[in-house]
Amino acid sequence: MKTKTLWLATALLLSACAQSGDGGTQTGGSTTSQTCRKYPTSMTDTTATITYTCTFNGSTTLTCTNGGAEQITYTYPSLQAFVDEAATPVSVFNRRRISSMAIVSANATFQQTLNFNYNGSNQLTSIGVVGGTYTATYSYTAWDANNRQTTGTFAFNTGGVCTGRSITASYDDTTRTQTNGATGGTGANCASAAPCNDVQDADGVTTSSAVCRNYTINSKGTACY
């Protein structure tokens, strides 16, 4: 069901792909005074059997593609925002900085644009989703001490039937897992919003996602400011 694919909003945020391989070029150079992060330059979606090669423009945009119909474009407000999202020391899922994510796929249900909105404390307040013939909104109303969203609601705005579905998230820093839940709501499509959990590796890179995708990270690069 297409509702389930909307959980990409919490799934791929730290699967950001960029330009250099292991130990490769560092954006902005490399000194001990710099703030840096790791990110994949090649990753395989083992669930869909798709391998992405990723490039970073050095400032705001990351593009991951399989060289064909599959592409994910991540946009950030700045290089600093991208680096801070998974800067060392990495704290699981608590430094979300992405502005938007555009997904183009041979699978029409995965063609989506997601726009992320934050308040002055950098807490994620909502995600607006446009995907083909439908739009939807995630709205968050509570956060933990690390500014990670914990409760909210989901609704289709057009193209589907579901309003008032409760969504939850909890975090285990030891296993680097975000446990996602969804209950209730009114409408026939609510039941299809049944997310899996998000899991990150030690570098803040997603290895399992809420949309029930699993990733093998083939190589990583480093970005700094």
C-alpha cells in the first residue's frame, strides 16, 4: 500500500549519500578543529536489490542513483547542516537537519517529495508529503530531551482515506534503534501505515528503515566544515 511508503520520511534521512570512498576526499578539508561526519558513497537496498552510487555537490545537495530509474535527492540548508546531522560524537537520530527529499522510482508508489519543517529548537514539527495523486502530513506534538519526536498524528490530505492516526517513536541509544508505531485513526487506509523500525550504524548511517528496507553500506566518505 502506498501509505506504508510514506514512512520514508523517517527512513532514509541518514542514508545520505555523497562523493568520496573510504578514507576519500573530505569536503572542506581535514583538520582536528573541524566538525565532520561519515556518510555512504555506495549502498545497496538489499530488500529491493538496488545499488546506489551517491554524489555530493559540496554544499547542500546529495544525489543517489542506480544509473537508471531509481534516484533519491536530499537537500540541506547548508554544508554545516548536513555535517551536524551525524557529526561526531554521533547521537542516534537526534540531529535531523534535512530540508527536503525527492524520490524518483520505477515503482510509482515510491515517487514522493517530502518537505520537513522545524521549530526554533530544531524539533521536527511536520512532514508534508506529495506523491503522485496524493498528499499527506505527519504532525509532531511531543519530543524527548534530545529533541527527537515521540508522538504525533498522520493524515492523508488527498488521494486516500485516513485521519487522526496516532504515530509514536521511541529510541534505544545502545542498539541505535528508533522504534516506530502507528495506531487508530479513521479511514480504510489507516491500517496500511504499519512501519518497521529504523536502525543506524555507529556513523549515523541507516541500515534498516521504517519503510521495511534493509541496507548494506558498501563505502563511506567524510564531510567536514
